[in-house]
Amino acid sequence: MDTLFKSKDYLPHLSVDCVIFGFHGHKLKVVLPKLKKVPLCSLPGGYVRAQESVNKAAQRILRERTGLENIYLEQFCVFGESDRADPQVLRDFLVSNNISIAADSWLMQRFISIGYYALVDFSQVTTAVGAFDESCEWYDVQQLPDLAFDHADIILKALETLRLMLDHKLVVFNLLPDTFTMKELQTLYETILDKPLRRDNFQRKMLSTGILQRVEKKFTGAANKAPYLYRFWTMP
Amino acid sequence: MDTLFKSKDYLPHLSVDCVIFGFHGHKLKVVLPKLKKVPLCSLPGGYVRAQESVNKAAQRILRERTGLENIYLEQFCVFGESDRADPQVLRDFLVSNNISIAADSWLMQRFISIGYYALVDFSQVTTAVGAFDESCEWYDVQQLPDLAFDHADIILKALETLRLMLDHKLVVFNLLPDTFTMKELQTLYETILDKPLRRDNFQRKMLSTGILQRVEKKFTGAANKAPYLYRFWTMP
DNA sequence: TTTTATTGTTTCAATTTGGCACAATAATAG
DNA sequence: CTATTATTGTGCCAAATTGAAACAATAAAA
């Protein structure tokens, strides 16, 4: 492990954790690696290189985990409690995986974590299993698995921030594919806000913003009127 | 300097900077220490102790600078560009003040700064001049002095965050004395938002929130109807 | 052709917001 | 003591926004 993470290459005491949000099957999801030989998941995270900006580090970590570039990514909170990482959890993980680290290694020290959340198009992501992961999967935000350290708190805080953002920043389109129906957009809003919205008023409000570009009809094969497809309006 | 800041006592590469907002004479102000023998101000900041939570560190730094406890304090952004602190500025400061520090001292390394903003009652604060400060004064946010490193950006970002908060969190009362008139509250809003508001609509909106407690009349001595004093409603 | 489910839009009511007007009142001027 | 002046508190009406219901359009199935 010390061969992978040399203390000189990274800033000590500082980590970056990413809450990667996706949307699939009417559910809000997050990418969570499952740790090897321990019944715990963690957030995909990493460290900041000595000469790397923190934002760039977050972008790099995200790229390593999803293979995607140019993803919507936002810093939302720093988690800096001195007891935020239960040392027993870390010890269990190391012992179970036969990893030996010097007791005074920088990896055994306290870490301040800078939280980022990412909004990605679920269908475009292929999760990458890291060196210390057994798997790396999408989990429903409403049904999280057991998480290491304070990572459940971090996800909750990210979700809170996303809800606040929803009102006055149109970021949610990053969670949808290139084109989508009004119903899909509404379902996404309902899922994030965890409350039902009126179909007619939602449509009026969205259209009035002027950021939706109507593309063509989508023939779903369902026994009803075909809905329009929309695209998020970006300057050509 | 190394006697004041021992590397073992603090987390390396990590600093906390506080934007301390106050309100006086129809102006929004910030507390800024002027560095000794250099024509630059900086933000009041400090470092995180080895076993101290980041939030606690921010509270401590704030207490050291204002003498106040239990101040409204909120983390708002991390500043983590690798080149955010011009090393020449730091060298100039050290040379001008005859401070010698080893080139490899932890103080000469790169620092990631966690930004906090504080909202304080201007009249309650007595600014404390630190060991490396020539002075420590209130400055008008619209007329900032020259600032070291990226501290001007940090103040700007804090102000942006405060504006966003104004809408959906009633934090602004921390900037006012215990009792205040409606006009004072309105002026504060106008100052932060930097735009005029209608007196009548503002009053209606504020009263409709139900958080204002009307106390008594204030006899100003002016040639007009005496305004009411209000208190921010807190549970008894 | 009729039925059914869902979409897009219109319409009307309810609520909120913007703007004006006016009464209340504390000091001052005559 | 009364009139004047400068603000403050509030009532009222119109405009804009939002909530809710109704209706027309349409794609597939009966």
C-alpha cells in the first residue's frame, strides 16, 4: 500500500470524497465501492497530489472511478471532526486484507475530507473497481448499505445540498441523458425532493425558464399520445 | 515564528480563514488585520491543531480575533489552488520583519484554506491585533484594501454565499444588535443585496415570517413618528 | 370505430407580490 | 397652541405567480 501511496506524493491529512449521483429506474443512486473482505462500502475517494489543485484532484478521482471527463462536480462541505474515522474500522480492513502498514504511516493519521458531489448520466458510466474494492456498484440513496466512517453523513449532506441547489441552479440536467421527456424530468425532481409535483404546473414552470429545447416526438409504443423529447438548451 | 507554531502541534498544509462580517453606518464591513511592514492586509486566519476539529479551530481563531464566543459561523468554501499563495508575498513579509524560517519549514509549504464566514454584532466586537499585525480594523466591503494571496477572492466568495443564504435562512439578525428598527433591518438587506427594496413590501414580508417580536417604541428625537423596535424571536 | 391512457394546453381561482395612498405621530416652526 | 414636516405603519387595488381542474390531442389496443 505504501508503494501505491507514497507520502511525498500526496498532501497528508487531506482526502477527497466524491458522492456520485446518478438517476435510473425512478431512483436516485450513488456509486459506492464495496471494500474487500469487510462488510462495508465507502465513498470513492482519494488524495491530493503535492502540486495538484484540490478541484483537479477531485476531477482526477472521479475520472478514475467512472472513466468520464468534464463531469459536473461541486465541492459542498468539509468534514473535519477529529474522530470522524473510527480507527478500528480501518484496522479491521487492513488485517482482513493482510496489508501491513507502519503504525506511524501517514495513512494511519487523521484525515480531513473535502466532500464533492458529481452529477452524471447513469447510462454513460461504467464503474471501475479499484485496487482495494471487491465491487463498485450503484446503490439506491434510500437504501444505502453499511458505510465506513462518516460516509453515510457525507452522502446525506450532499443530498441536502443538491435539494437546495435545485431551486436556483439548473444543474439537474447533468443527471439525464442528452434527450428526455418532460415526465422523466419531473420524476427526477420528485425523486430528489422526495415529494410529488403537479404535472401541469411543472411543465409550465419548466417551459417558462426557456432552457428546454423541444426536439421531436418520442414514439414509446405505449397506448397514449407520444410525448416530446427535450434537450437542455446550450448555446451553439 | 517556529516557536509560536510548532509543526507537531498543527496539521500541515491546512489553514482556516475567517471572513468576519459586521454592519455599521449603512455599510457592510469585514475585519482585516494589516500585516506588519508590508502594505497588505490579510484575512484573520490560523491553523488546525492536531486533535482539534476543523469547526472548533475556526471558532477558536474567531475568538482570538474578536474575543467573542458563540458566534454565527459557517464554512463556505475550500480554496485549494496549488498557486493560490504567491511565495514572493510571503518572502517579502518575512524579510521585512526580520523573521527567518527554514526553507523547508512547514509554514513555507503549500496551504489549502478552509473558508468560514462569521456574522457578528459590530458594536460588540473589539478587534484584537495579532502578533504579526500592525493593526486590525473594520473595512468597507466595497472599498477593500490591497489583500495578500487570494484573500480578496475569498471575501468575494463569502459575500456571494451570504447573498444566497439571505433568501432561505434567517441568519442576518446576527449582524444586528439585540433590538433594531425595521429601517435598520431593511438597510442591512439592501446593503448585502446591493439593491433598493420597497419599504412597505419589505415590512409586510418580514412581519409575515413571524420571527420578529415587537418590543417598544424607539424615540429617536427625529421629527417624525417613532419607529418600533424589534427583537429576533427566539424560543424562551 | 371505440376505448383507454397519457400528454399538452387552456382556463379559472387562489395566493403572493408590486405599488400607491393615507392615516398616525414626533419634533419643529410660526 | 396650531400648522408644518418627515417618517412610519398599514390598508387597498392591480399585476404577477401559483394551484387546481378541465379539455383537447393522440398513439395503441379492444
